Amino acid sequence: MNDKPLISRLAKVYKETQYTYFVSDEFGQTVLEGVDELTARMYAMKDEGYSIGRDEEHVRVLDDDTAINYENKDVLSEEDLNE
């Protein structure tokens, strides 16, 4: 059985996942990372080409729920080449 109260365990998990957001520019380059969601959103308002995403374990997820994992981050699709 766990010795810590539930609220302490939840607070620990929240703190560990709180700073997992990043901001990228229109070219996919990270311009800010390791911040909370509000900070990322405020920073992204500086430029219309900026977008935010969140880091999950070994996966980055953009605002539109598109996952960018380490296996596919440098792979261009046919659609990417036509743009």
C-alpha cells in the first residue's frame, strides 16, 4: 500500500506533467519548450505562424492531435511534397 495520501500523489503527477508544452514556428522548428500550456499559448500569440504542442513520453503532439514521434519526424509524405 502507498504511504502517501492520494492528493500528494496526484500533485506529484500534475507537477511532473505540467511543463510539457512547446511552441514551434511554421517551419517546424522549436522556438520554446518545457513550459506550461498557458505560457505556450501566450508565446504562440506573438506570431501567427507559431503553434503549440505537448510532449508526451517520446512523442510530440500538435494542437490538432497530430502525433510526431521520433520514427516519423523527418519523413515527408506525398502530401508534404505537393505543398
